[in-house]
Amino acid sequence: QVQLVESGGGLVQTGGSLRLSCAASGFTFGNYATGWFRQAPGKEREFVAAIRFSMTYYADSVKGRFTISRDNAKNTVYLQMDSLKPEDTAVYYCAARQGFSASTDVDGYDYWGQGTQVTVSS
């Protein structure tokens, strides 16, 4: 059974940091690209960051503030979020995509986690 379980969300003040984790099971993690997406109330789900092998990709809105990484030995992908802003408030989802390339497209991913809430207060 494929599972992606996010953790690490919470409430933080503007300028603060959080580290999200996503633990994967039920599939060969090393064969998949992984990504983070987010969805704010009333908005569509949007791309945040993705990683495949050593290649990383970021949305312009988080570039320089967020860092995606993964530990294949632990089947886990991380999202380090620094200099957080109120506009970063959203439910954050991790996703996995089989293949050799990452994607910034929501429809490009095969598996999704249940999401973790991140709230940045002003």
C-alpha cells in the first residue's frame, strides 16, 4: 500500500522557519521524483518545489527561502522553509512521480499525501 505521510507543519511568526517531512512507503522511493505543493483557502493547488536525483526546482515565490532535499535511505523528502511570510500559509502536500524527471504540474504526480497545515502569522 502506497503511503506518503507529511509532518512538521504548525503555526509560526513571520520570518520564522519550519521543516516539513514526508515519509514514503509501499513503493521504490528511489525510482520516483518527489515534490511539494500547497493549497491556500479558495485557491488552486500550486507547485512549490521538486527534486529528482540531484536536480531541484522551485517556484519563483519560494526561491531562496525554501530548500527541498531527500534521504533515499530513509524514504523521506524534506522541505526546509525559512523567512516565512503570511502568504506562505497553506496546506502543504508532498507528491511522488514515477520516472526520471520532476514536474511542476499537479497532474504529473502519481501519489499524494494527506497534507499538513502551515500557518504564518503577521
